[in-house]
Amino acid sequence: MFALPKLDYEYDSLVPHFSKEILEVHHGKHHQIYVDKLNTVMESLPAFQNKTIEELIGNLNEVPEEFRTAVKNFGGGHYNHSLFWNFLSPDGGGEPSGELIKAIVEKYGSFQQFKDEFTTRALSIFGSGWLWLMPNLSIVVSANQDSPINGGLPAPILGVDVWEHAYYIDHKYNRAEYINAWWQLVDWAGVEKRYKFYL
């Protein structure tokens, strides 16, 4: 019913910022587990099997209560990670351009001030979760595998996974080091495309 998305790059193409090993484990193992467990749950929900992942976790109240938490966790894990891989590029990093950088500077004062605020918010998340940049350029936190679309918000245009499984191989417990490496891979062209979609 759901499948692990194929990446647009090879596992070793994000080196030296993300190792081949962390991609193999994060994408090939952790994300695969979310997909497998979601598909197991969906076997008990035949009426929902033709829904997209966005339709499924964006309308959780429609899911029978006994399955709702599992769908939120495993479906959210699949959805969030599917976004995350698309936010990265071997040619990423640097700064955005065009309409996006103008809007960021207008809202935050400078790109560096935005980057500092985003980083501070990511480092302050207690436990596991995600930090998102929304189409209106607000910064939103999701705990665990919750997602902004659970609450009716639009899909984020950028996000970072701050679960330890995203960085424990490369950076052990050092989230700050991981966030710095992540900035070097952000696909700003893709972020701007998503931003302009909502204009």
C-alpha cells in the first residue's frame, strides 16, 4: 500500500556532511520500519487503503480510534521522512535566492538571523521531534512523528528531523553538530519552489 520512496541521490552522495552509513540506516532501516508498520495497520483498515498519506494523516479523526495513534505515528513517520529526503541535495547549502530570500530578510532581518533562530529552536526541542519552516515562513515544532498537516496546516516547505536516529551514527549525541551539517545540504532551490507554490 505504501512504499519507501526512492532517493534522488545515492547514499554516499551527501558525504562528508551525512555519511553513507547514516543514510543506509536512516532511510533504509528507520524509514522502512515506519512504512512496514503502517502497511500492517492498514490491513485492518480496508476502507482507507486507497487514500494518500496526506489524506490519511491529515484527517486522523476519520480513522477508527483504536487505530488512530498507530496511523499518526507510523503514517507521520513515513510522511515526515518522505519530505525530509526531498529537502536535501548533494548540491545544497549556501543561501536561498529570489523571492524566498527577500521574504526571509523581510521577516527575520537577515538570512543569518533566520538561520540562528531556526537552529536555536531545533536545539531546544526536548526529546524527539521535527522543526518545520511553513509557507508563511513561521517556524513550527512537531513532537515525535506528529506533522503540521495533522492539525490542518499546509505542508511545510522545509524541515529537519531531530530524532537521535537521524544523527547518532555520525554525531553521537551532538545535535548541534548535526544541525550544522544539515544546513550544508539544504536544497534551497526546492524550498523556493515550494514557497512560490503557496504565493
